[in-house]
Amino acid sequence: MKWTCVIVEDLQVAADYLVKCCEKSALLQVKGHFTNVEEALDYLNKNSVDVLFLDVEMPGATGFDLLDQLAYYPKVILTTSKSEYAYNAFEYNVTDFLKKPFTYQRFQESLNKLTTPAGENNISSTATDHIFIKCDGKLVRLNNDDILFIESMGDYVKFVTIDKKYITHNTIKNLEEKVNRQCFIKVHRSYIININKIDDIRENDLFIKGNEIPVSKAHKADVLKRLNII
Amino acid sequence: MSGSNFSKKFIFNEKIDSDYLYSLYEDDYQYIEEIFGTTLAHFDEDYNSIRTAYEANNLLELKKAIHKIKPTFGFCGLPLVQHICKEFEDFCQKANTSNELKSEYQQIVITLAESKELIATEYNKLKEFNSNFL
């Protein structure tokens, strides 16, 4: 079965090339091509697709405006000629960033990223001893060992470290796939905790440095399995 | 885009980076013709957007217009022209009025016009080349 995709691109030659790449891959079915955000949004809010090939600068609203307004979040591959957008790409958690023009081989590499199961698509971030988060207009390095827990705040999350709190635009669902699973575990839909920082567990709560964190029934067994109970 | 072993039977104008072009499309000359044709079909509209924005002293639209046309040249094997567009886009970012860009603008409209002429010539050559193989 093919993935469905939509191309949002105002440059005709680039859109045609993308269609050609999609057809050649035999993995993608192009459901539509739109040259501006408004038309694309109108379609995407009525029709769900798996993959979105998205230009950034277009007449009127930008590709990032589209992502802000989209009711759901397909896999996104940004297609732009401006490498400066790589930082925003990181912030929006897009699957890949194709700088125009790109070769078919580079396009295939993007598709490979789509096929990589969630949580395995960024080995460097899951296997290292630190993460970078965007905070106050800069990327801040946080060592895993310094993070006590991560708490959901709607469209934002709060990273609580030993001596500081950082709020950044992200979700627990997304972070669950990105953090080092040797250190971190989701204990509740709103919390990911550092397993090495638990002070004690009582009933359906755990405590880290005086912070009471709920443990949901669905996650309790997994948490207990990870503890060195003797 | 037709396979890894390909021939380079068509001789592109030396101003076109044929290696770059082959890296994108291999020896799919029909498709290269199509790419050049699509580029030419939309060129004047994009080119006029640049001129209109400059004459209206609308730097934001000028930057947008040059940004839009920029990758076209990469797709046509003219990565150097794409780079020149990128530099002009950066100038637009820094300038306060279009008058500050006068010399750069005059240069870029010449570059764009020459590039169009080059693409058109290669398009006609490709058309003839491809028709001989049909």
C-alpha cells in the first residue's frame, strides 16, 4: 500500500520534479499539488494524508504557518532552497529537509526516514548522554543526568533539572520518541521521568526531589519493571 | 532518472553544469526537455514579479520573488546563477530601499535574462535531439 502525500510548492518545476520522484519511488501516491498555504489547508483539513512535502516561502502564508494551523500532523518533508530553515525544521520536528534542487538519491534517503519506525529515526538523540532544547531563542544543552523529569504544559513542555526549569514548544508524545530510553520513561500522559532520579514510590505517585509525580495505571507495571527491586 | 548506467550523448552548452544536471536527471533527456520547457513557461511571470517589486520599492516582495525563481536555475543546471540569486536575496534582506540595490539589481536582471536565453537555446537543441530518437 502506498503512502498518500500532498505537495505544497509554488515553483512549478520543483513540484513537477517532486511528482516525478514520488512516481519513481512507487511508494507514494500524490493526492494533490497546491501552490499556496490557503488552498493546501482547505484540502488537508478535509482529507488526511500520510506525508506532506512542504515549501516554506510561498505567496501569502509560509509552510510553517500551515503546520501551525493543521488539525493533525502528517510526516513532513520540507523542500526549500534556504538552508537557514533547518533550525525551524528542527523545531517543528519535521522528518527531513530537502534543499532544492535535490537528487533522486537524496529523495530516497528522505523516504527511508519515513520508513524508519518512530523512536529509531534519530539514533544520535536517543543514544547520547544529552539533548538540546530550544529555549529563549537558543539551543540549550541539557545532560540527561541533570534532568529530573519533563512535564506537559499543553503545547509546551517543562524540563525540570536539578537547579533550573526550561519551558519549550514540544509535546510529551514527541519527546517520548526522542529521549534516551535507558534514562527516561513515560509514567503518565503528562510526564516523562528520569528513572535514575526516583526517590520513592507510593501507591500511584512517585517522588523526585520533593516533586510528586502521578504514575498512571497503564504505565505502572513498566515503571516497576525498570526499578532495581530486591 | 532512468537508471545508473547512462550515456552523455547530448552536448550541453559549456555554461551549463552538465555534471550537476546529470546528477539530477541522469540521461533522461526527455525529462530535461520537460524541465526546461516548464521553466520557460513560467519564467516571464517570475521575472516580471522581480521587476515590478523593484520598481515599486517593495523589498519584501522583491526578496520573495528572487527567492521563488532561485532554485529554477539549479533545476536547469545553473547552480552558479542560483548562488547569484541567493546573494541578491541576502542584499535585499539588508537593504532599506531598492535604490541601495541599484547596481546589484541591474546586474541580476541581466544575468536572469541571459540565463533565460541560454535555457531557451538548450531547450530547442534538446527538442531536436529528442525528436531524432523518437
